[in-house]
Amino acid sequence: MLDSIRRDKLVRLCRDMICCPSPSGHEDRIVNLIRDTMISLGYNEVSIDRYGNVIGRIIFPTPGNRILFDGHMDHVDVSSPEEWTVPPFSGTIKDNRVYGRGASDMKGSLAAMILAAAYLREDYGHMLRGEIIVAGIVHEECFEGVASGEVGESYKPDYVVIGEASQLNLNVGQRGRAEIVVETQGKSAHSSNPEAGLNAVKKMVKIISAIEHQYMPPTHPFLGKGIIELTDIISSPYPGASVVPEKCKVTFDRRLLVGETEESVLGEIESVIARIAEDDPELKAAVKLAVGEAKCYTGELIQAKRFAPAWLIDRNHEFVRKSLDGLHEAGLKPKISKYDFCTNGSYYAGIAGMHTLGFGASREDLAHVTDEYIEIEQLEGACLGYYGIARSVLSV
């Protein structure tokens, strides 16, 4: 399936995508590249939605299942480019690797999706039914599952493949993520007379200590621990020059397991606070989910609560079986595994209940790092894998 011409085209597309810097909210340049590439490859339909997602459709003559390949186009910033040994947006090839920001997370896999769909139609179009959708998603780094929800609602796929890095293994689930905000209310006073006030930070210290030592998130035999970790704390007024702080706000990163809801997650923290308040009637605290807001390159506002559910598909499900068959036929030897981080699968599987799997090139630990790269062998394996999965799912 991958001859030398197709291999060269795959590497070139990956490099071209890396050469288009696309931090969250600024994906317009890579969108233009992907749109033009899909059109040149003969996709039946190429469109851009209100958030700026670019969606390509390959429609086979006979009706059938619809499979969506999801890959985000945005990447985290390069904070210290001087620490890179190669320019971060050069797509440099060295030691059979393509280097650059977004190489593993996840322009390599997205390039492989785009070409795999086109190659499959060239080779087996007359033998397949249904359609393939390839979606380049915006703002995933900040809003997992939000922009992808627009695609899911519009196209309602029967099956979804998330292209986040999995080392060419088949991932059947992931933990979710919530950002929990706790705020305490005190009373301002001059710090030379603290008895006249109520220190909100000291009240918060009690809550932090109780969560650290008394609260134990659940665990799952496959997905792992439901972690809670303090990530931010700030008092008000800030800076506090000779003043007792009247407010304090902290943020916890909570890694979620299947079945956990907004209500259950917030309720657990509220219960911890209620127990403290039994011995401290002066404690005034509130718990909520953080809300994120940003502007897309299209000008559209994207906004959502910071809550992305966990998900897990039965490894005996037909989609898993067919995907494994396709991967084996492509010459790959995947293991059944999971993501430790959050992905757009939180919408497709966690919210919409769509049959979802993860399969992508490269390693999780190469995301967001200095000298990020993708091995060309992994890039080729991803293209073969997407080709194999789609062929197996859409075969007559």
C-alpha cells in the first residue's frame, strides 16, 4: 500500500504541516494547507465550520457506516526556542525522524489520516461502502472535546478514531479531566491587627490539608487512579501589602474515571468542606468547575466548563474486533492499551456515547517537549493502520 511515492508524500505533508505554526486560536494557516490538500486528493467534500475545524469527506457509492478520524491541529507554544537543537517549525529530518513542534502531538497522525483515506479509495473504492470523514480540530489543547463536539453533532459518525499518540497500539479508553475551583471568603483587616479580620488563606489551608490527607479519589482496574492535584493558588487582594486576605482561590486538577459526573465530583469536595465546617463555623467556601473561554481564528467564541469525561469501550466490541483485524492485515501488531491523558474522545465517547478508539503514531511522552519529533517508521505505521481500520470497518 505504501510505495516510495506515497511514503515521500506522507513525510512531505507531515513536514509542511509542522512548518505551519498553529498554536490554539491561530490554526488558520494549517487549515488552508489541509483544505487544499484534501481538495487536491479528490475528497468529495471539504468544509470549514464556525470554530474553524476543517472536515473532509470521502463518500463511497454504496451507503454504509460512517467512520470519523479525529486529529487536532493546534499545539502548545514553544516557550524557549533557543533550547531546541533544530528550528521548532522547520520539519527537519534527522536520524529517520521528523522534528518540530506538533510532530507527535499530533500533526504526524493527522497527515497519515488525510492520506490513508485517499489511498484507500484509490485502491479499494469499488469494494467499500459508507464514508470516511477526516477532521482537523481546533483548540484541543485548551478545550478537549469542545470543538470536536461540533463535528460529532454535524456528522454523527458510527465509529470514531482518535489519532493521539499510542505507539501504534489500540487504545480503548482514557481518564477524563476536571478543573475544580474552591474559593474561601474571609474578612479584610490591617495585618497589624489580624484579629479584626478573617484570613481566607488560613481557611483554605484547612481545606487543602483535608483533601490531601482525608480524601481518596477512586481507582479503576484498567484506567488507573482518579488523581487530584493542587495546581494553582491565589489570594485577594494581591499583592497583599499589610492586609489580611479576604479571599483565596485554588484550582485542583482532577483526573476522572468512568461513571464520574460533574455532580459527583463536586459533591465529594463539598462533603470534605462540610466536615471541616462542623468544627469551624466561620468557614465560608464554595466549589465549582472552572470555565474556559477563548476566541477561535474565525472570530467565534469557544467556551466550556472544564469537565471532560472518562470513557472505556468493551474490548469485545465489534469495532475493537474489526479494528484489530484491519491493523493485523496492515502488518501491525497492536496491544490493547489506554491513554493516560485527556483527548477529544471525552466528547465522542464520554458525552455522545459514540463507539470510539484511539490509534496514533509516536509516544505520549514526546508531546509538548523540547525537540519534539516523530519517527518516520511510526508515521508510516499510522498511515497503514488508518488504512487498515477503515478498510475493515467499511468492507462490503
